[in-house]
Amino acid sequence: MKILVLNCGSSSLKYQLFNMDDESVMAKGLVEKIGLDGSVLIHQPEGMDKVRIETAIPDHGTAIELVVAALLDAKHGVIKDMKEIDAVGHRTIHGGTTFAESCVIDDKVMAEMERLTELAPLHNPPSILGIRACEQKIPGVKMVGVFDTAFHQTMPPSSYLYGLPYELYEKYQLRRFGFHGTSHRFVSARAIEIMGNPAHSKIITCHLGNGSSMAAVKDGKTIDTSMGFTPLEGVIMGTRSGDLDPAIIPFLMDKEGLDIAGVNALLNKKSGLLGISGVSSDMRDIENAAKEGNQRAQMALDVFKKTVLRYIGAYAAELDGVDMIVFTAGIGENGISTRKEICDNLHYLGVEFDEAANDCRGKEVEISKPGSKVRVFVIPTNEELMIARDTMALAGK
């Protein structure tokens, strides 16, 4: 069975074509700057050189046409007919409380995604555009939506409710939804597998990248997560502020003369690691600056690590202990010094850190010593494969 996985952004489209017989990637690629000058498709067939196609790409429909053409191309294609693609899996961001699991996309699902757009005005519209474009360019193919919020819908009210009048929750769904759910699901499932599939497990998953979130996963289900009503809440991120006293918002609006759009831009695009360091939103640049004596860069690193530690401590208490801590995503998988400095503060949990094992990037490895009371792993995430698995399971029904 061949599954095409699509991840649509407002001006981008990532894709992977899987052969689910062995879960291998036949081809993958990225369309950038959709609707903008300098648009390009970068196509990577398995075992072959990358192909770069620079052309006007005015919309998502054109982008999908180009992806289809690349997959079918006589030189760098990997299939001979689009009928070889059995189904398409879409990364769909916000499912609200409606979608607690992946589902086959039909008119009712599309209508609900449209309704939920007010909860995710930046994220849901690109997904909808991608699905509509697929309907036109790959007619008749079964499509599945895999929602980033779905995995976290097992949280109890004590985890998802804010301290606001309950009527506002009822009227507007003002609650914590959580994001990166597909990643947290993938790595927590792998962690449980590593532990030998016990009936009971307590895992803290740390998805640390330009966007970061953490989750407390008990017996394979989320009981708490750091991102909230939007992906702005939680751990400090590349350009997002993370947790913030809400009284700061009206204060800034008054002092800086900002409107709602200005505050949103400040908190989402100009804050976080970039805002503190003044250097970059990229952890590698910040680490290099800190090594050269840049104090603001060092402060940014310190704040990031402290917020991660704060959530680990909270989740360890909430879980009443922890069996495994998992690092994943860009920083989690590659940040050797970041992992070390976090783990060096976890002796109270019984973590015995293995510095030699930690000296690695981008591969699955245990970075705690044998006999450590709490095991610590790096587990590379694979959201696309998780989407492909869900799509195969649902499309085959």
C-alpha cells in the first residue's frame, strides 16, 4: 500500500510518499514560497539526488500538481500512475474537542474544520486548502486527517480548564488543547515499546525545537501538556514567549501603543529565544554566541533550560513518579549540551546521566546509565510515518 502524506503551511507544502509494505520512504520533498516570488519545489527520490524546480507556484493546487508530476516523472519519479497511491494522509492541526482521533475526511469533517478555523486562523486554512486541492488534482483518492490536537484530548478537566468563568469555556471552548500531538504519540508509543509494553507507564515527552511542547503521558495517554489554547503557551520557544503573565498584554498595549495584531506579532514572532538573546531564534546560533561571551545569549539558554526543568518537575509530580523521559525534535534530538544541562538537574528523580552516550545527534539512544531509576532516551520523532500509519489503517476500512 502506498500512502502520500501532505503537510500544508500557508506558503509551503511538505510531502512524503511511503511504501507501507516496509514503511520505507519512496520520495519526499518541499514546496516553498507558494504564492510568492521565488517559489520552488525540492524533490528527493530515495537513493537519488535532489531535484530543484524553480517555477511560478501561485496556489496550493499548482503545488500539488507539481508534486504529482515529480512523483510520475520518467527520470526522478518513483511511480508510473497516480492510481498506485492508495490514500493521502493530511496533517491537520486543530481538531478542537470534536476530533479525538484521526478520521476519514468527508464533507462533515471539512465543515467542522471550517468551523474550527476561528480557533486556529493561522493553521487550519492551509490544511483546508491542501485538502481541497487534493480533491481537484487527485480525484477519488481516499483522504485521512490526522489532528495535532487529537492525542491530547484524553486530558482531564483539571488539566485543560483555565481559571476563567466556566461559561466562557462553554461558549468559546476556551481551554487548553495542546499541539504536537502526533509527535508526542509517536515517541511515547516507541518509549512504551522500549520498556517492553508494560500495562502501566509514566513518561514525560519533551518535543524541543523552534516550537517546543512537553507532555505527561500515563499508560499511553496524555494527562497534561504545555501548549494551550494556542501554540503560544508553555515552554519558551524560538520566537514565541511561552508562559506569560496575562497582565503584561494590556500593559504593553498601553506603553508601546500596540493593537491586538501588534501584541500577537510581538509574542509570536519577536519573543522567545530571539527576543531574549537578540541574536537568533536558532539554538545553534545562540549557543555559539554564548560561547563567545554574549551574556544575553547565555540568559536565553538558561531560561529555556529552566522552563523545561519546571515542566519536568511538575509532570513528575502529576504522574506520581516517572519511568522515562524522552527528548525529541530539532533541539531534543541534536542538542547535546542542552540535554546534558537539563539531565544534570534531575538527580532528585534518580536520573544517572551517561555523558558518553549523550554525545550523539539524530538517532535513538539511551542517555541514562544502566540501572538509572528513571531512564532517559533520545527518540527521533516521525510525524509523517505516524500519519501514514493512521491513513493506512483508516483507508483500508
